[in-house]
Amino acid sequence: MPHHASPSQPLHIVVADDHPVVRQSARFLLEAAPRPWRVHEADSGQEALRLLRQPQFGLAILDLAMPGLNGFELIVCVRACRPDVPVVILTMCAEEQVALRALRAGVQAYVTKDSAGRELVPAVDRVVAGGSFLSAALAERVPLWHQAVGSRPPLSS
């Protein structure tokens, strides 16, 4: 079940990346969009998980390459403790095998950092509406993305 934010109930988003400039850039992009979104930063997988265990958080934007608890480990933890929270991957990695591994782990969107300026907000919009998103840089090389995402059971509420 997708999370529908309203002006009285904003969507709280966790952005987890170990690089401050990436977190700040993502925050800027998301907060500049005219949406009822509140962005919270986490500098590690552990901090992201601590935040995501709180019920007000409705979406996670995660890097795959973080020290300690990496993105793939974090996806597993989020799926275990908050299966209702959609996950968007924001990463430098534009390899189709990595994107497919993320898909199999349960993410709803995969955005490369190179394209975040034009794709992060549309990816979050699509995920919030219950859909999925794959960066254009990978779309032609991972043709079964939407078919595979569509074959998964919906997020539990």
C-alpha cells in the first residue's frame, strides 16, 4: 500500500548516504518540489534504520555503498522491520546486475546519482503513487524491471 501524504500529514523521507553533499543535494531537490515532504538525513545505515523504525517515516532513499551497514543489508533490515516503507536506491552504480539485485531485494526505484537532478523527484512521485522507477541510464539495459516489480506482492500496510 503506497503512502499518501497530505498537507496535514506530510511524507517523512529518510535520505541515507555517508557523503554530506549527496544528502544535502537530495534534500534540496526534494524540498524544492511543491510536495508535502519532510526530509531527514542519516549519515549511516545504522542511523537510517534507527529513523525508519519510527512510524512517521514513510519512504527511504538509500545509497548502496555505505560503511558499516551497507545498502543491501539495510534493505533487508527495512523489509523486516518496516515492510510498508518503499525504498528508493540513489547510487553511483549504473550496473544492470546491481540494479537487478536491488530489485530482488525489494526496492521500488533505482536512481543513479548522475541523473538525480532530473530523476529523483519523479522517482519519489512514482513510488508514492504505488509504482516503480528505473533511471533512464539503465532502462534499456534492464528491460524487465517494471515487469519484475509488477510481479511482486504489494507492500504490506
